[in-house]
Amino acid sequence: MMQPDPPATAAAWPHRTFHEREGIAIAATVMQASQLLCRRLRTNRASLIFVDSGSKTLGSGREPSEPTTIRAGEAVALAGLHDFDITNKPGAEQPYQARSLIIAPELLSADIKGATNVTTLTRVPQPPAGLREAFERAMAAIEAGDALPARIAASRVREVLLWLAEAGYAFAQPHPPGLVDRVRDLLAAAPARPWRSEEIATRLGVSEATLRRKLAASGTAFSELLADIRMSTALFLLQSTDRPVTVIAGDVGYDSPSRFAARFRARFDFSPSDIRGQRRSIERIGTENDRLRAAVPAAE
């Protein structure tokens, strides 16, 4: 389990948190120091997000559409398997903060009568007290880990879904993922692994030529998809944990912090340190670490 470290320049802020119970949900407290636009972020699973401070603006990552802004005190339900352009904006005196419940597909029910399916995103401007209370209980259940039986934690997440339906909205039961989404799931489960396309093809029971053809049809290549998932994972870890940036670089497969920072900037057009408002740039830290590593002879 990831243990949070104190933020570098904002010790008074609440801690970022990240907890996962496999087959049930992920509970995360996300914080961001600067207003930043993140383009083409993929939602792998359905999620419910409560914005506590600042605001979140979402637009379609592929088709032009009117952006939707969720302000402090509001919530948003996001369907899985969609791309979004997301801007998180801090408040006047506080960083952007939101709590996310990312729900395992196994817990999603069939269509609920009287509720509108969340097909892309749905803003909940006035969350009912019951929904908010159920959300708090579910977050606490995931954070409790093995101290709470899995079936109890799962029931508390289902209670959130029932309260969301009472508010008029429901997550539809997800369709079976296509080949590209199955590739994404494998890569996201172990982003630091030195994946090769032939290994992925074997795991999915298809030829490597078929895999490459399917990826090309979706507008990407294997190496591009792997890099994107690594950077998206790093972004989430920067927002939801207080782990050092150099450690997060290793978590997503980069031994060199400076190369990680360069790749991250190329993907998002801002640096990892911009997420947390750190005074010292990770690019400089990474470069210094690389120089020190090069100056020390390798062990025989």
C-alpha cells in the first residue's frame, strides 16, 4: 500500500490518498496546485467524483462539444472507456481537490428503471445527502483495506450506485472490452514492465500482425500506447499520492528521472512538478541524479 509523504510546499493541505481493493473500487483523493489542461485522458472504468475545492472542466477528447464544469460541492459521473480533455482549476486560496470512487465493472448492474444511463458524463449539481453520505462510507470502506470484509466493502459501493439511481442516473452494464481496451488493461496493470507486442499478442490469443493492425485502426501503435499509459498512470500517481517524483518515474518504468520528465512534458505540455507546485524542478533533480549515476562506476 502506498504511504503518503508530506507535500513539499503545502504541508497544511490534506494528504493525497490512493487505495485499491481489487474487484471492488479505487478510492483516491486528488490534489493539484496549478491550473492545467490534460488532453485525451482515458477513463478505463466508471467513476463518481466529488469536487471539494476549485473546479473541474471536462470536454470530449475526440469530438467537439460544449465543456462541462463541475464546481466545489458538485459531483460528476463518468462512464468508462471514454476520452476527455480535463482542466482542474485550484480555488482562490486552496489547491484543486476532489475525491474519486473508481468502480470495478463487476459491481455495475443492469439498467435501472427510471434512471438515465450515464453514457459519457453526467454532472450532479446538487448531490442528495444520501448520495454524499453513501459516497463517504464507500470511500472509508475502500481505505479500510482488509480490516473490512470484501463483501461489506462491495455492498457499500453498491449503495452509492443505488443512491445515484435515486438521483436519476445509473451506470450501464459495460460492454465486453474490445481488443485495444484489453491491451490497455494489461499495460495499465503493470506499467513498469518491459512489455513487448509479441508478449501482449500471446496473452490475448491473437497474432502480432492482428494486434498491430487493430492498434493502427484505432490510430496508435504499440509503443505509443505503452508510453501514453505510462504517462497517464504517472499523472494519476502525482495527483493522488505524495510519493517522490523520482519514485513515480520508476513506478512507470523509467530509471532516469530526467528522461521521465522529458517524456511527461512531451505528453502533457507541463512538468511533473507543476502538479504539486514544487519549487525545485524534477527536470533538474533528474539531471543531477543521472550525472551522479554516470560518475559512479558500475559494480563488477
